[in-house]
Amino acid sequence: MLCTLACASASAQIDEATRAKRETRKNMVVREWNTDPRTKTRWLDRVTTYDALGRKIEEIEYTKIGQKWRETYEYGEDDRISKDVLYNERDKVVLVRKYEYNPDGSKKKQFNYAPNGKLETVKVFEYATSY
């Protein structure tokens, strides 16, 4: 993968802790398993997949009988999540979220879209310190 000056600048905006986590997760797939203590039956609970840059790109939650939901993540030039898509147990899109960020990297707005692309709601993030 080629990294332009914009890519290098964007990764500089990600904090050290995030960068360190991503370094250890490059191309990783994490599988979580559940076991019924009575029957000793084991089933896949969750699978999380990371890309070559260590960013989470997909998460799937399971029940004993199959997929419960799936979520995919896309990243913008600033190396932050720009869009995530939530799928149901039948792998049909149920929600699309797009994000805007403040200059400091905190979330500014979240736009929630229906599967047909219609904007349903806009969530605005407000940050305040308590005294």
C-alpha cells in the first residue's frame, strides 16, 4: 500500500495508544468462543477482523444458531472511521452511519441513514468538563 503525504499526516493525528494497538493488530482476526457449562457445548460468539494497518474493518456477533449482526467499518483520509454499516442476521443492511470530527479528533456529528440512503437522524456530540 502506498502512503502519500496526506496519509502520513493523518496517522500523525492518531494518538500513541491507538497507534500501538493498531501495530499489534495488523491483519489479525480475533475469535471469541462461548461454552455452555452444563453441556460443554462451544459456539463462536464474535469475530473481529483488522486490516493491514491494524484498523478494525469488520465485527460479527453470533448466537448458538448463527449470525446475530455484522458491522463493517471504513476509514477516511484522516484515518478515523468515516462510515460504518450495520447488517442484521440475514446480512441485510439496517443502518448506515457517517461521521464528522472536530479538529482534535473527537466526534462532531453522526449521520444515521436508512438502508435506502434516506437520512433519518443526526446526532451531535457535545463535550463539557465537570467541576
